[in-house]
Amino acid sequence: MHLPDQLRTPVPLIGAPMAGPGGGRLAHAVSAAGGLGMIGVAATRDGGWIREQAAIAGADGTPYGVGLMAWALPDAPDQLEAVLELRPALVSVSFGAYAGPLGRLREAGILTATQVGSLDDLEAALDAGADVLVVRGAEAGGHGRNAMATLPLLQLVLDRTNLPVYAAGGILNHRGLAAVVAAGAAGAWVGTAFLGCVETDTSPRARQALFAATETGYGRVFDVAQQAAWPREFGGRAVANAYFDAWVGHEDHLDEAARERHRKAVQAEDFSTAHLYAGEGVVALEHELTAADVVAEFARALPSA
């Protein structure tokens, strides 16, 4: 496995591009602490927003990455144009028809990644020419497949490619990082462990709800509630609440009154109804930390630590 120079960080850790919580401040803080921070771009963001966040993430020449959602790009082409202009250290494009955007990025000499949640996804990623693979298990927060757990999928993928592979899903601390590196991964792709950080764009009230969370659920409830155009095969893992429990498995019957209730709850930050995307490891979050604190914990996996 050849690891590109952009990924030779002091700690083999990439901060997942979390649309919403993961803006320029978090990306900068993760990179400054020894990992590689990523900006997560929501479907509703434009190229101007990406440039603004990149200026924060890349302050003082700090490297950073950007994560795009393939399904959103046809309606937001300026997202890709902004990234091509900015030339981040790494660009991930996942969830939808990503081969075209990935090709344009690679032609421009930009290092690319995509997430895989199954062996079929792996074949598609290899056919598209991705430079880096992110094995995303069902434990992971946010959107993706619910097909396989991280560890079995990681082993299967590592047996089938020599590309750099990062493991995502259920990696909470230095123990998880040590485990996936020992298995052969280049490092870990981590989101949930950073959700309690003061550098996120998540509100203090939302962070307190994350600290109180005891379980997560997987489904399309919150996508349907928001009328988000996520492909059906990519549900989301979020903190389980009363709204999720009431509608999971019945998403196609979710009506306008229920959608309005969710909209009002989001505005009011009522997390008995509003969504908070997080992985199964959310139960490990207890109080606010800095991104440097989190990276330092993962760095304990290093032989010299």
C-alpha cells in the first residue's frame, strides 16, 4: 500500500466530513492537532460557502479536505467548481453517481476518496478510479448503507485491494484506531468522536443532547421529514428519539403535519423530535472537548505514545 504524502499525518486519522457540524473551524482544529480535518458540504451549500470555510480550514497553510455528496452535485455544480479551484489535500465524493466528479478531480491532480459500504460498492469505487477508499460500516453516524459492520467489511476490502483504506464506523478512541491499523488500514475516518467538540458548528444545546444520548437508530425518517433527496439506499444513523421511534418503518406514510412538527422542533432545538446524526459510539461522549483533546486520545495508539 502506497500512502500519498497528503495523508502522511502525524496521527493516522481523518476527521469525517460531517455536513452541519463539520465546518472550517473543526477541519482546521483537527489538522492542526495532527490529523486531517474535512469540511462537510450539505446539499444546500454553494461554492461561496465552501470558499469561506476553506479559508478558515486552510489558515496559515494548514491542509484540509472537503467532502461532497454526489447526489447533490447536479443541482449544485458550483460546489465541484469551488473545490477544483481550491485544490484541497483530499476530496471525498460519495453517495450517488460519483464517477464523473471523481474523474474531473483526478484529472486536475486532486487526491480523491469515496465511501464503500458493501463489496458491490468496492467494485464501483475501483471502476471509478478512486485513490483512497473509506470502508464505512453500519455503526457509523450519518448517511450510508446498513449492510455490514466495519470490521468484517474492512477485512474483506483489504483482501481485495492495495489502495489506501481508512476504516469508518464505531471507532471511538485509541483502542479502535489501533485495531484497524493492526488489521491493515491506513488509519481511521472518524466523525462521532468529534461531535462534542467546541469547534463544531453544532449548538451547545445540541451537544448536551448528544451527551445524554443512550442509543441510535437507522432509517429514512429524518430524510423524509425534511423532504431531502437522499437516495433510498442510504439511510441515516441518528440519535433515537420519540419521533424516530414513531415513524421508523412507516416513513412513506409520514404526512405534512408530521413534517411540520419536525420543522418546528428543529427551530426550537427540541431533540425529542429534531434529528442529531451520530454513530453508535455517541454513548462515549460525556462532555465538551477540543478537537486537539480528541486527536491526542487517538494518538495514544501510536507506538511512541
